[in-house]
Amino acid sequence: MNLATRELAGTLLVCFALLFYEGLSAQVPEIAGIPTCLTGPPAENLSARRAELLGRRDQLKSQVAAHNSKCTNVPAGSAAEGTCRGEQGELNSQVSSYAAAVREFNSQVEAAKSSCTSERQYKPSGNGFVGGTTWIAGFNVGKADPALIAKSHQLLKQQMELAGLPYGSGIDFERYNFVIGIGASTGKFTDLRKRVVFDEFSRGQFSREHQELYDSLKGRQFDELACHSNGAMVCLAALANKDIKAGRVALYGPQLTRESIQMWDELIRNHQVESVHVYINQNDPVPPFSIAFGDLFLNARADVALLKLTTLDRIINEEGSHLLVRNFSCGEGTPTLACHDMAVYKSNRGCVARPAGGTVPGTALPGKGRLAEPPPPC
């Protein structure tokens, strides 16, 4: 091989290597972004896979740069040239494999995008109530059959009594068509240890993914949704993942974190719910302690001032300006679970099973009276 031929071969090798490096992006399609309509585990799985592909892309670019640096000036026909060509073939193979992985990922994103943009079908389920810690119960009836309501009410009451739960007195069974609790245990500390503490840092996703009874919630649409204690986290996960739809939401003594408050506010701003009312009894320990626990985990400090309703209200208003907060008096100044009882909230809220006889102005029809005023959210 004469000198001119060697120089040409060397030049071609260098040019090929450089074109290989500069053409990496051209050979591999752009990695698709995660659609904003996708939430929960599907979005998390795709995000993790996307991060992995981005890391692999950077790694390939580094490998190509190292190859070019080593092989730019190798003499044509030398052993080094043979080695460089072998490495170049291996890199080509890796890029082809990587490009196939990106195309497969992009196809998965497109499939996810089409599924989450299609309109889900929800079953109208009237008014719903989701219980919190220690609740393992179910109640589902239509509005039109008083006998079935009474029978279901009695069965659920018996179920609660056998489990040693006092919450039956806190539910207006004539108001709610659907009542559920998805606890891991009827024992407070067991349910806290196995489920509730994990909901604290997953915005209710842990219960959504690990409690079988959660599936009974999916696909329902509620005019009004009441959520007590840890039930607030369950409701948040269900709404955020669009497993359910709801109009008005009422939270009673809710388990809260700063992030969950922000998520509730976002649900209102995105028009996924009409309103979120937060009801907190004085001396109910659950709302302030759950916020303090989250703060302690994130910031290694907790604010004892959270026990004051004024401080608690301020934090909720700062993190979720669209939430409506209302407080009730309860107890003598010491936090107690007695003030967390849903029966106390029901009494303080003034819930009634039927309208009290008032009418709604502007609702009269020809030949008929005005519509009766509905009871307040409970």
C-alpha cells in the first residue's frame, strides 16, 4: 500500500469515526416525553425507563468520543487500525440495539397517551364515604329502596360491632349510597404500622396498590365524597389517578402533608373536583400530627405550634389556597382521639339525613313548588 493510499484510508477512518459520533442523535430517534395526563405507577415506570435511556445515551456518546480520540491518527494497515475497526463495529451494534430500545419506549408512550386521553366511563354512585384507620367495611346501595338501605345499614352496623369499631354512629346511612374502608387491620397500631404510615409518604398510593378492597372504589362517580382520617389519603390517590370522579369533597380530621394539601389544591385548579372543604375539630390530633410527622421526615424538625388551629389553618391556606377550612370546638385543650371520632364531626357539622324543610330560591317550576334545600355535605 503506497503512502497516498495509506493516507486516504486513514482519512476515511477518521471521517467515519467523526460522522459516527456526530450522527448518533440522527441514528437514534428522540426519546419521547411522558404525557402529563398519565399519573401513578404507569407514569413512574415510564419516567424511570426514560431516565435509564437518557443515561445510556450519554454513555454511548462517551464511548464514541473515547473511540475517536484513540483512533483518529492510527496508521492505515496497522494492527491498531484493525482494533479500531473492530471497536467501531461493536459500537455500531450497541447503537442499533439502543435505537431499537428507544423506538420500543416511544411506542409504549404513545400507547399510554392514547389510553389516558380516551374518556373513561364512570358508574354514577350517588354520595360516597371513605373511612380511615381500622376501617374494613363496605356498604353499597341505590337511592330508591329504603328496605335495602335499612338491611345493609344493619349488616354493616353488626360488622362494625364485631370488629369493636364505634364509627357506625358517625355515618348518615340514609345519605350515603356507598361506604367503604380499606384498612389492613381493625387494630389501630397494626393498621398504622402496615399501611397508614406508608400512605403518609406516598399520598395514599400505598393503600391504592396494596389493599384489595380499593378495587371496589374504581370506576365510580360521586356527587359528594366524604373522607375521614386516613380516608383522605385514599380519596386523594383515587382522584389523582382518575380512578374515580367526584363533585364536592369533604375531609374530616384528615391525614395531611404539605404535599397532599398542594395536590388537593391542584385538583380544584384543574377542575377535577368542584370544591374541597376541610373540617377540623379542636384537639383532633390527626391533622396536626400527620403534617408534623411529614415535616419531621423531610426537615428533621417539627413545629409544636401546629397544635394550634390558627397555625394549622394558616399552613393549609398557604399550601392550598383554594381549600375551605372550618373548625369546631372539642375537648379541653389536650389532643384526644375522642375529638377525631366521626360521630363528633357529624354532630358538629350539623348533618341531617333529610332536608329541614327549606327551599331553594329560583327553582320553582310551573304548577310546582320550589325544590327542597339539600342537607349540607357530611
